[in-house]
Amino acid sequence: MKIEIKKIGNSDGLLLPRELMQRLDLKRGQQLHVVELPGGGFQLLPYDPDFERTMEIADEVMDKYRDTLAALAK
């Protein structure tokens, strides 16, 4: 499905077709969490404060142990 980025006031945004909103069980005003996928692309997930904190902790660990993780990945 192709969705165009449009100007909305002073911002840019995506307008999701009603059918897509229904299929994904999304509601107007609902918050989403955007996750960058390895190899490119993104995934949209329902916003969950616990998941948000888990991702922050994972980022902190990966930053702290970047060199070690890179060596282990070889």
C-alpha cells in the first residue's frame, strides 16, 4: 500500500486510509512506537511505556558495550 506524506498545518504527516486503520485496530489519537529494523525499514507498534523503557535500557547497554558487541559479532 502506498501512502503519501502530506503537509498538515506547519508539519508533515501521513493520512492513513480508514480501511487500514480498521485492519490495524488503530484509533484516532492513539500513540505509536516507531522501531527501526535491522537492514532498513521501520515497524509501528502500539505505544507501551514499558516497551519504551526497555528500548531505552537496550540503547544504553549497546552504547556502553559497543566495542565488545562489535567484536562478538565477528
